[in-house]
Amino acid sequence: MPLPTLPKPAVAPASPILAGQAAPMPAMEADLSAHPLAALDAYLGSEGNPAEDIQKVHFLLGMKTVLLEIGCGDGAVARQIAEKNPDMGVVATDVYLWDVPSPPGSHYRQVALAWKQRQLAAQQSPLENLVLMRARVDILRHLPEQSVDTVLMIHPEPSVGKEVLQCLAAPAFHRALKPGERRIVVLPYSRELGYWACGGHEFDHGPDWSKGLGFLMESRFAFSIGQGVHWGVNLPRASRYTSNSTQTALYVAGESRD
């Protein structure tokens, strides 16, 4: 069942926490200066990713199918997808802000520190086709053209989901996506989930956001309800936060409305 079409909004600049300000990139080694992924390497290096993980991204981008998860948290869902699909490269990303205090009741900083210390389960028992990277949505600007089959977001906070979709509609980001019917997959974030996941701090959005659909309806992408099971994984059940949510439907978009 397709969502109602709303007027196309102007694409606003992404916030610094999502797209990030242009951070100084470290100097590349001479033997990497002409490498086609040199810009990606520099970006991922500037975000504090280990060299071995950056090299693993190279390998995963060479696989037939590539999934990019934005806001992966501890990587539990990404790991399930990778286990079920050994022929798929899964690049799971989060901003991992370990130096920012978490709201009461939130475990985000704990997860971020665990990533930094390589203590997450997905890091302790790594799969050949999965890597967890510290990156913002602007990783898409540095990826090769048409290198990603699908972008996945599981329970994004509405304002975060909105800005990610705004970025994806911009040519500099959109170029990394391959053509197809399942290019963006989103399990929306409900009002209840947002409340509990942030330690009881209510989000500032109206009743239209109660099921987390507002940012999908306002985007430039034509979302429709999709099957809950994708890549052999029941995504609504795979998320540890789904029990707090009234929104369990998955939404899928292919081409934009442009």
C-alpha cells in the first residue's frame, strides 16, 4: 500500500552530526595517492577506523551485493543479515560518539565505547562479509558510483531519518546507489520507542509522527509497505527495541519521485 504523496520539500543541508563538517583528511601514503578508493580511505581514517577494517571495506565493496546500514548500533541486526547472506557484503555504520554523555536510561555511549575497544559481539567474532565502521551518512559521498544495492535504517529517530533521506536525494550521495526497487529499506521509529529508548525524554513532534511515518511521507522517495522478512531475517523482530514500538511495518523505496 503506497504512502500518500506530499509536495516535494526543499532539501535542507544535513546537520553536522549526520553529514559532518568537512574534517581535515589525513595525508595519504604515496602508494595510495592514485588508488580509486583513496578518498574513502582518507574519510574512514579521519573517523578513527582501524586500517584493517578500511581494507575490509574494499573487499566487501567488491562483492556482488552490498548492503549499507546507517545507525547500526551494536551491529546485531547487521550480523544476522550477514550470517544469512554469506555472498553479501554488509557495511554497518554508526557515529559512535563515545565522548558525548548519554541521556538517562540510554546505553548509546556504552555501545560506542565498546566499538572503540572492539568489544562488540560483531567485532569479537567477526564474519568475513561484515564490518562495523565509524562513519556518518556522508560516507556515501566517498563510495564508488553505484556500489551500494541497499541502504538500511532500523528504528531511526525521526529527525535523523529525515536528514538521511534528504542526503540520499542529493546527487552527491545518490550516485553511490545502484538502480533497483529495494534501494532504501526503513523500519520506522515509533513515538513510544523514541520515548523509552531515550530515557523518557519526549521528542518534539506532533501526532502525525506517532508511527514514525512523517519523514518517509515528506521525502523525495516513494515508499511502500514491504515484507518484514528481508534477506532471510525478520527485521521487526530482530531489533531489540521492537517490543517498545507500535510500528512494526517495514517500508521500501526504489526510485525517487523526481
